[in-house]
Amino acid sequence: MESTPSRLPDYVNGRLAETARRPSYSRAGLTAGIVHFGVGHFHRAHQAMYVHRLLEQGLAREWAYFGVGVMPSNTQMRDVLNTQDGLYTLVLRGEDGTETADVIGSIIGFAYAPDDPQRVIEKIASPETKIITLTITEGGYNIDPLTGQFDLTDELIAADLKGDRAPRTMFGIVTGALDRRRSRGIGPLTIVSCDNIPGNGHVTKSAFLAYAAARNAELAEWVKDVITFPNTMVDRIVPATTAHDIAYVRDHFATDDAWPVVAEPWVQWIIEDDFAAGRPPLELAGVQFVDDVEPYELVKLRLLNATHQAIAYFAALADIEYVHEAVRNPRFRAFLSRFMTEEAAPTLTPVPGIDFAEYRDTGLQRFSNAAIADTVARLAADTSDRIPKFIFPFVRERLERDEPVPLSAAITAAWARYSRGFSDSGRPLEVIDPLHAELSSAAASSDPLDFLRVSSVFDDLSEAEAFTGPYLKAYESIKEIGSMPTVELLSQGRL
């Protein structure tokens, strides 16, 4: 059983300011009933925070978190969390200048899987583990963007399935653990995706079933019968931690934390209540349980995540570093409002309790929060995994109804210009995307439509004149007069 010592480590002892609240509960005897893959900024500001809220109420002592890292970049998180006994500081900053700091105590163990894969497999296979949660990014589910199927030809996946070494992928590790649970008669658990993917539970189930079937047909049937994969929707803006954040926490809260987390106060988690082996009473911490997440999910994907993409490339081309700097510009704000109001919101069905105009205005206010200093670069990363999920679905819906998409097409044109690797002023841009080599080559072509001809990303959009027409107009406008003047034209409906 994974448990924690009762003491707090040295990093939170000493001169803690009164505003930095340490856990009020004893961590001695906490049990890790949840295993999480992808312990990063978002998980620690979101899911781990919700469990911490329950622990503060004297609840859910059998539902603490055990974190797992798989990627080489996770070694730093291993070192920090293991040094700090899983503790870290969560700082919430409001636009009005309010600020709180809490030491979060819900993560009681962490393992970097390549160090000891069998330890992780045994942890998941143990009876105390009831839930696995995932924040592995939109691209971490190994789904072919064209076929929508799990890619069994991926090099690491194929090597895991071969079975002549310890598994190295999340799918190999988890499925190996599920096979042990099955053979030992331990029983089911629930796997919960917390990534921004439409129908994330369905996608996760499809991926695990495909992997399990390639490994063992009987295992796949067992997974299909007893493991549940509820859909979820998660929301909180959490920028990457900077050296300034670390110094700020040290200087203002007398807390020598090697990896604090800074986030906005707004937070939301909506889950379908479909758990195979029980769950913590997260509704008492503010989580909303519903029968069907999809309507809520679409609102968030199309009015928040899609709007992040509307910000990213125009802002980057204009050498704007922070999100709030773009959104506080009246021209940019008007452009974003038009995008949400005229192209995204009309594709949504009514959702009880949500007013789309109010949601839009709240979103713009959240984006304007200078206190969290969210970067444009963060929004612009991994675009080929984002725009096809956040924007193109409603673009296709509108095209099928013969409805115009000039703003969505313009956002895509800005992405094409961004993929060339330099801003309007000629400043080099660091483009981070799994398909960057292919996309940058297409973006460098003298024919702007070659970018849309990368079929693995755009499918047949290059053949849709209702899309390519406004795309080319916006592309030429950005090229001739620059991104911000183009944004102004778009905000006024003049392009």
C-alpha cells in the first residue's frame, strides 16, 4: 500500500506566510486509490486539487493520487515530487489582483515508469487502485487522424505488443496491469481521460480495446465487459511554471518549492457518473456529474479551446507574447467575439444552465487575466492535434449547411503563415508540432493552398471553395498588410 509520512517536508516548514495554507489533514495513512498518467501543470491544478478539497473536508482518504510518468521529460517531475514528498504549491491569481496559495497534499507517490515498469504495473493491479486518470495531451491517444483508428504500427506500440521487453508506453503498462487484475480475479476499475478530445471516454475505450485485442482477444473482451470509460470535460487555464513563478513563491510565501503551479481561479470538471469500482464524492468538491457530457463538452471545445486557437497564430505573427495582451486589444477582442458569436455558437445546441453569450463574455474576461501571464506560445503548440479537433468539426457542419466560415478560414490562414517559422517582423518563431516538418514544407510553397493539401490534417478542405476562398483572402491580407490590420478587417466584417 502506498502511504505517506505524517510530517511535511522541509520545503514547507519555517517561514510560511499566513496566506500559504498547508494541508489541515494528516497525510499519514492516506491510500492511493487513483493512479494518474501525465502529472504536469494541469493535473496538479485540477484533478489533484479536487481530491485535496475532499481531504480538507475529512473525506476520500482512500482516494489519494499516485502519479506516473512515461515520457523522458517526466524525470524532472519525478525528482521534484519525490524530493518534496508529493507536495507542491498551487497559486490562484484573479484578474482583480486577488491571490491565494495552498500546499496541495493529495499526491502521495510518484513513479517514473522506465525506472521500474513492474512497480507501476503492480500498483495498477493492486486491489486498492480503483481509478486511472489521464492527462496525456490530445496527441497521446495514438489515433490516426484520418481513419480515427488506433495506430498499431506505431514503433513503440508495436515493440510493446511484441512482448520481449518491459512495456514502455502508457497503453502497454496499463493493459499489462489490467491483464494481471483479470488473471488474479481482482476486478474492474475505471479509466478517465481528462484531455480536450471530443468524446474523450469513447476515444480512450476504443484505443484500449484495440491495444488489448492485439495483445489477447480474451483480455479485450474482459476490458469491454468490466472497465468503464466515462466522458469528461475539464477546464482551467494553467500556464507553464516559469523561473519567475518559483522565485515569487519563495519570496512571497517563504516556500522553497521547485515546481509550484500558477492558475486562474476558474475551474470546472464535468463527468459522466459511470464508475466500475466506486469513486470519491467529488460532487462535494465542486465536480458536476451528468448523464451525458457531450453538450457541455462541445460548448467548451468550440467557445474556449477553439478561441484559444483564434488567438494563437495572429498574436504570434504580431510578436505578442502574452494572451492577455492580445485579448485586451479592442480590435482583437472584437474579432474573437465575432468568431464565437457568428461561427462557433450557432453550431451548438441549447445546454441547461449555460447562456452562450454569458459564456463568451466570461471566456474573454478569463483570457484577459494578466495575473497568470498565459503565453501565446503555449496556445500555439501542437496545432495539428488541436485545430482539427476544436475548429474543423463545426467548420464542416457549417459548410454542409452552406453557411460562411470566413473567420475560421482566416484562423487557418494565420496558422499557415505561422508555420513558415517567422513573424510579420521577421522574428524567428519556435514552432512545436508533431507534423511541423511536413506542415512547414507545405507552408513554404508559393501556392498557399499547398498547406491545405496536407490531407492527414485537412482531409478534403482544400477542395471546398467556401473555405479556400476566405482562406486565400486572409492569407494574402496577412502577407500584404500584416496580422493585426487583418484582425481589424475581420473584426469589422470587411474581409
